[in-house]
Amino acid sequence: MHRYFKPVVFLACLVPLGRLAWRGLHAGLGANPIEFITHSTGDWTLTFLLVTLSITPLRKLTRQYWLISFRRMLGLFAFFYGILHLTTYVWLDKFFDVHEMLHDIAKRRFITAGMTAFALMIPLALTSTKWSIRKLGKRWQILHRLIYFSAAAGVIHYIWLVKADLKKPLEYAFVLGMLLMYRVIAWAIDRRASPNRVVEPRRQIAIQ
Amino acid sequence: MLIKKAEDIRSSEITPKSLYLNRRKFLAEAAMAGAAAAIGVGLKETISPSTSVLAGNKIDGVKKSSLSTTETVTPYNDVTHYNNYYEFGTEKDEPAEMAKNFRTRPWKVKIEGQVEKKQELDIDTILKMAPPEERIYRHRCVEGWSIVVPWVGFSLSELIKRVNPTSKARYVEFTSLFDLTRMPGQRRQVLDWPYVEGLRMDEAMNPLALLCFGMYGEELPNQDGAPLRIVLPWKYGFKSSKAIVRIRFVEKQPLNSWNISAPMEYGFYANVNPNVDHPRWSQAKERRLGEFLKRPTLMFNGYGDQVASLYNGMDLKKNY
């Protein structure tokens, strides 16, 4: 892998933010700028979650195992756009009205789902360091399966907020469904190939 | 009349404009120049400026109306490039583009149901029924945003009076155009086409209910419901049918499209009401396009003096 590859991908991940900023400075956010920013950051959060989830299938199916080195960065960008999305809601939409926000979280199911999706990303971002991976060992992998639930909650958040046209949220749902399906199939194949597999790794750890 | 005018000028210059200027500073968004530039896509705008549909044709002899608000009018470009009109796409900026070549002539409106004489009226006959008035109304979308629009039209009652409904007519139903070739959004079943809406007779006869064919002193742009629509400022925007081809007088309460689509969320009455939330979001506040902070939503969108009596004794939580 070329050594410039990673910085290039990093900068590419910042393009959606740059685009928002550019539009903001050039009156390009339409008649309802706050809504535009909300939708844009929300879209990119979901997109980055799905891209992160596609790394494993992609590297296994294409045997391009180096792809793994991008997974953490992409996951953290999902978190980054999630923070922007949440900040837009807290600051620009609700203008720090805590009472109203708590009311929203309790009463509006699409907000509840969105908050859940975000909350589930927090432990993942916090344990994304090499130190955490080493420290948590096998439990790290189990913990990071939370991303499935975060992405699912994110898609449900989108489905629950649209009025009538479900096309876009269902596109996300379809992609997520495919990515999760891959894991179920991979797991089933794996299990059939070596039924004792669940026991074995534990023994290995014990031996180590 | 003169006194009224003086009042108008004064109050419109006090608060709203300074609010407006503040948020402009905040978002660094030249919204006034937005009348020329805020097409929604900055880049697109620089490459091909003014792809916008300019209705262009000025309407002559428009009278001012005492029913107008003195609030700051929303810029033309915002009103024409941010609206819901699912017949031309479900995104807010789609109608402007997709309705660009929509033909509004020839256009006939069928008058049917409980009337003395069923007939088909030509649009140009309807437009001459009464002198055009400018009505500057607040317009509140069920989604939580609002605009102030200088509509042009006359009271719907002017048309109703002329077509003589019978005593059996208790409701009036509005049907919008159904044409898959001219309204590409109808190729997708996001709603049950054609779009239908309805009013109780006394609501329809209320002077505020506007039969509308223009805005900003010009003919209605295609994306805003040309050639003929209604405007009901005390109700959520979806009640205000666009591109009307049939007006039917009926005995029973008609169905309305959004109610068919999601009965728990959109009722028949759909009066603007800050105390009755949409099941999925609050209706207590709204974002006026062009303003940064949300403002409180007013009961009946601030038209309670004119319309509250229509709903005396009704439970507005049930009749949402």
C-alpha cells in the first residue's frame, strides 16, 4: 500500500464537510439552511457507517486484506459526522433547549432511535485505540458488534422521520440488510465447516 | 384606508427585519441577494443562472386587502424553490425544476355534485369572476416551517356563490390534476393520486379561504400550483390544493390524500394548532424561512379572530 494512500482517504472523508462549508459561504444551502445541514450530516453518518461495515465483506470477497487498515478511520468518520449531526440538532435546531430535547427523546420515536444510534457509537469510538484493542482482547470484537445495532438504529431513525417517500431510507436499509446478511451467511458457512470452532479459539487463548 | 397603510409600513419595519438581518450575519448567507442566487445548488447557480421558472406575467389591477399581514414577506426565490408538491418530486427543490415545462393552458375546472348546474369552467372565465386582491398570508407547513406569501386571488366564496350549490352541499371537495406525463412525480405511488382535499362549506365560505392564481403580483409559478389553487392560511399547507381541475359539492365529508396516506397523522381539519402535536414531532414552534431561531406557532396560525368560531364546541385534539 502506498504511503500516501491513507492521508488521501482521510482528506476524501472530509469532502462532505468541505462541501457544506463551501455552500454555506456561497448561499448554497437553500431556503432552509439548518434543515439542509441536518439532512446532509445525517446522510453522511449513515453512509460512513455502511462503508465501515462493507470493509470486512469487501476484503474477504476480494482478498484485499490491506483494506482492514482503513476500517477504524472510516468508523471514526461515521462518529465525526454523527457528532456534527447531533450538534446541528442541539445547537441550530433546538438552540440548547434541554427541556425540549429531553421531551423529544422520550416522546419522538425517531429521535429516540437516532439518539440510540449515536449513543451506541460512543463506546466504539472510545475503544478504537490500539491500546484498547490489546487490552480488551476477544471482548473488543464482541463490543464492536454494537456497530450493527447502531447502523440499524440509524436506518430506523431515518425511516421513522420521513412523511411518505420511503425511497431513500429503504435504500440504506437494503444496503445494511445485504451487509448483515453477508455476516449471517459467513457465520453459517464457518460453523458448518468446523462445528467445534466456538470451543477451539477459547482453548487456544488458554494455551497462550 | 390611508391610516391603515401608514400602520402597515410602520410595523413591518420594526422587529422582523432586524431578526432577519441577525440570522443573515450568523449564517453568512446573503439571503436578500438569495432572491437571485439561492437556487439551492450554489455551483449549479453559478454555471447556469436563473433556470428558475419566472411566471413573469404581471396581474393587473390587484387591490390590497385588509386581511393581509404586515409581516416581512419571504423572498420570492425561497418560496419558489422550497416547497412540497409531490406531483413534481418529493424533495423541496424538485418542483421548481420538474414543473418548469408544465402547461397550464388550456385548463378547465369541472363543477360537480350538489350544484344547480353542473358545468365545466374555463380557467380564464374563473379568473374574471371577481377583481384580484393581494393577500399577504402566513403559511405554515405541517413539517414545522413557515413562509409569508403575497398571494393573488379572490375569496373562494366568490366562485361558490356563482355556481349555486344546493342545500344538500355540506362539503366541498377539490381534485388536483392527474396526468402521468405532465406530473412525473405521479409515476411513483407516494400518495394515492390524484390529490384530493376537502373543506366544510362554512370553512370554504370564510372570506380568508382564497382561490388563488398569482403571487408576488404575477401569475402563479408552475411549482406553486398554477394555474389555480386554494390557500387556507389557518390550516397546514397540505390542505391548500394545487392545480385544481374539479370542485365537487358533496353531502358527506370527503377524503383527503394525506389522511388516506396516514390517518393517525393527518386529519381532515388540519388546523394549525401548537397544542396538538403531530404524532412524530412537536407543532409548538416553527422555523420561518430566513430566520435563525424558531418562533412559537400561533393557534389557527394567528387567524383565530376570523376562523375560531367555525370550530366552537369541537374537540380539536380529536378533530386534528
